[in-house]
Amino acid sequence: MTRPSTGTPDSLTAIHELVRSFGGEPESFDGRMITQLIQTSLQLIPDGQDTGQLKLLNRALKDMRYAYLVFNRYRGTRKIAIFGSARTPEDHPDYHAAKQFSARIARKGWMSITGAGDGIMKAGHEGPRRGASFGLSIRLPFETTANTVIEGDPKLINFRYFFTRKLMFMSHADALAVFPGGFGTQDEMFETLTLVQTGKSNIVPVVLLEGEGGKYWEYWDTYVRKNLLDGGMISPEDIGLYHIARDVEDAVKHVLRFYRVYHSSRYVDDLLVLRLKRPLTDEQTEILNDEFSILVASGRIRQCDALEAEVEHLDLPRLAFKHTRRQMGLVRSLIDRINGFADADETATAQRTDDAGVA
């Protein structure tokens, strides 16, 4: 029996007509993506998937589609994901630290994304309150309701699967704050570090903090250094992918500093493009070429305008170079170096002002 094809002229015509009937443009890039989604769905029929597999695919796609619908209403607003234990009591120092941190970062214009349970998740909602909070709930037999802050809010999203829930955390978080927690917290944090380390996710600041007097992150860092770093299982620069904050204020400063000059990044073919809030001087660009040449597969790090394939933030200046696609910890160091130029610029400006005053 001949296997049916969704790529025949008649099949494509029918799919294109369906896309147009819903207001899409099949010839556009987005229209081609929708066409491929329909083709993939139809190919499940001759593939012979069983009912359980079809249910999983269907429910996962529904999870993602609805979550994107909610988050897309808040494009352009920075968001921080907050992870930590649902068992942390409200009188615990970690709870107080999470509440203070989420409140302070909200005052800087950020929104918080946490789970919808109690403990650290509730503290992450109490700081900014529900207007600046997202709750990503997972259906568990022992966690059947959302916390009292986010319950009933349209930004409360219920997920059937952990993997779709974690995808939404990483898709929309511009930073992560992690508080002490159990297996779930460790899972979320290590997956984040893995995705950043392997270049499968954007580099974002990851801050680890806890209440006064806590030793959780000290012990965790000792484990990472002694077992992973000393054992050669991670690279020295990978330690720079996370920051253990001294206190709440240090955590807030670390997150904000990451976006002091750096704005965002993306790959255009084999070029890594770093969008910046302001251009660098030629001297600063040369410093980057001298210090980070190991990241460049060929050519040099150069300043440029938006590339033809880009559609976002077209007004921002850029740095672009052919990246080796390795050593993402060093890419994080490159971003830190770029942000550090702001300190030198401010010092030079202050010095010129002082000199003018003396004159």
C-alpha cells in the first residue's frame, strides 16, 4: 500500500486553503511553519501512533499554545523565574528573602514567574503581588490548588506535564533566582545550567540566594567544585554560569548588571549576534578581540547594525562574530566584560567633569 503524502500538490493546496481560511498567509515564514505543523499532525495517521501517544502530543501542544498566548501579552517586560521549595514555611529566613527579593526586582519593572504552590513560590508572588506575577502550576495529587496570591488570576497557567512547564520557564525568563529546595528545585536549576552550558538556551543570570545564616549554597558549591570541577566533568568557566549572592541586594544588583549594556542575543546562521543598549568604542572592541579570540571560529568580533534576517530590536547596535558554538561559560564572561565597560565609561566621564571643574 502506498503511504499517503502531505507534500503532494493537492495536499498542499488543501492545507494552504485551510490556513488562509483562518487568516494566515501560507507563503509567509509563519504560514510555512503552520503548514508544517498541520503536515506533521496528519502524518501521525499513517505512522500508526497509539492512543496514549496521540494524547500526549495533543495535550503537550495545547499546554504550550495556551501558555504562549498568556505570556505574549507581556512582551517587552523583563521576567525572572524563581525556584525553591514548596515546603518552606512562611516564618523561615528563606521565605523572607524570597519575598524581599521578588519585591525589589518588581520595583525595577520586572515580573516574577514561579510555580503556583506555597513556600518559596508563594513568597515569589507576595513580593510583586499578583499584578506582576505568573503562576505555572503542575497537576499533582498532593498540590491541587494555587496559593492565595495567584489563585484566580488569568496569569495562572495549569500544565499537565513537567517538560512543557519547564519549557515555559526557560522560554520567558530573562534571569533565574534559586532558593533552597529539594529534588524538583535541583532538577530545574541543573537543567537550566545544562541548557545554558550547551548553548540550547539563551545565557541568563542565575543567582542562588537564601535567608540569613543559611549554608545550603555553600555546601552545594563545595559539591560542584570538588566532584564536578575537580573531576573534570565541567570546565572552569562553567562556574561563572551561576552567582551565589551575599544577600538580597547583591542578587538584585547581579541581575540588573547583566543587562547594563548587553540586551539580548541570537544566532544568524553561524554568527552569534549580541544586541547592545549602546555601541562600544573601537578600542573596546579590540579589547574583546584580544581577550576572547578563543571563541571566534574565524574572522573577528565586529560591530554592526541589524542583520537582514533579524526582525527584533532593529534599532540596537550589535556585536557579531562566527562563534565556535562552544565554551558558553566564556561567552558569559564576554558579556560581563561588555557590561564592565560601562564602569570605565562612567569613571572617564566623572574624571572629565572633575577636570573641567578644576579648570
